Amino acid sequence: MSEDKITWRCERKAPTPTPPRITVTTTNPPIMAPEVVCGQSMIQVGLNRANLRAAGLNASTAHLADSRCSAHEDRNGTVWYQVERREGRCGNTLETNTTHAVYSNSLFVYPVDGRNDSLSRPVSFPLSCVYPLGTESSLNVAIRPYLLNSRGAVGVGAKARASMFLYRNSNYTESYPAGEVLLPIGSTLRVGVSVEESGMERFVVVLRDCYANQSPNPDNLPRTYMIQDRCPTNRTQVTMEESGSSLRARFSAALQVDYRYFFLHCSLSLCDQRSSSCTPVCSGRKSRSVSDTVLLKPIAIGPISWAQSLE
């Protein structure tokens, strides 16, 4: 070291200070689960576009299990996909047990700018919609028999999916209008029930029990059975027209009940015809070889009243 470049001295060189190390840690935000809306006819799946973009994914590249099902709609920052509630549509699968039907699919989302890259691996979001198989319907209409003329009514239960009708003719094409129903003593009751539900091609309706009592409550006693354990109690008075073959069931019965006023109740069930034997096989008054089905709550018509004269 020298100040004048003439006189020199030796000194230890001070070490160069090391700058502090700055560590930057970046983490991707957690990916939000899709929003699933289970409708009666459509299933909708929504993805938050901003959240996926922050995670390095492009919501616009998503598709369902069938890669052709990629149409989408952007609403308020959420990208929505929808698929018809039907088995096999866009890769939908359907599984059933004794109480529910489960529709399942998966949504696949690709990294940003990776949709056309054969090496790009998408992120999979499994999704399911669970629908109960049970339903109920009640016909809160009155039927009053009388000896001169007949009038009738059709009633629709509390839920639109299940309905019950009283028919004028033997081919079950003309139902009685709504309102009080007056039927002559000894006439024939022609009753039809049906269940209307989207995506229910695999299921049929089975009539389990139909009976009359003196109360709108189906649990009250005593009861006069027309159909019991899926079969007519008296084949000379009751005819099972249809049961266990479609989403409708029909029967006819002679209007012979000892009560002046009575309610007619029917309990029915849904049966998966692909995995079960749904058509009742009757021997005498008992049903044979019919698998377990999902029992629905009773539907009812009534009261029906006997009168010797119309007042």
C-alpha cells in the first residue's frame, strides 16, 4: 500500500463482504373444487377461471370424460360445463342401489398452453350427482258413489313426478275431470298410476298394495285389500292390467266396499329392470320370484261415499 507511490508498506487485505442471500419461495394457490349443480334433466359443473389460471391451468381447455364434450359458458368468472342427465352421455356412468341413483363423470383440465401437447397431463376432477329413487304422490279428491249418474275426477299428487288417475273407459284413455267424483254402486274402478322422471329408462313401476279404509291416513285400520303383495286378492273382482313393465301401472276393481265413505290407497315401488325381475308372478293370492324394490309412499283417492239418493 502507498500514498505517494514512493514509500510502500504491506497490509492484510480485508475480505470482500458477502451480500446477504435472499430466498424467494413461490407457492401455487390450492385448486378450488368444481361447483356441481344436480338438476332434474341437466348436470352442470363450474370452474373458477382465475383460480385455475393462478394454478397454471386453463379452464377453457377442460372437457368431460368424452373429450368431444368441451362446450362451455363463462358467467361471472366461472366457466360452466353441462351434460344431459342420461347414462352414457359424455361418458356419464349410472350406478343404483335400493335407495339412490348415482350419475358420475370426470372433468379434465390442461395446463396453460398445453392442450395440444401430447405430453401434457391434465388434472382430473371426479364429480357425482346422487338422486333418490323414492317419491310420493297423493290424490286429495273426493269420490262419492250414487245410484243415478256418475261423475268423476282426476287428481295429481303433491309432486309432479308421480300421478294417479281414475278413468271412464276400459282402455284407460279418458280420465275423469278434477273435482268431486260420483260413481254408481257396482260400477268398475279403473285406476292408473305413473311416474315421470328424466333418465329413468331402466326403471318400471310395480303396484304393491291397493286397499280401502275410512281415513286419508294410509296407516289406519281396518283395510279392505284389492291388491296385496303385488297380486289381486280376488281375481273375480280385481284385474291387474299392467304392473312391472313400464313407468305406469293399471288395475280395475268392482266398486264393492262395505264403508259408506272410504279412501283408496295404493303403494308402489320402482324396480331396476336391468338387474331385477320386476314383473309379479302370482300364484293364487301370493307373488313369486319378485326381487326387492324401492317402496314409495302411498298415493290415495278419496273419500268415496255410498248414498242411496243424490241430495
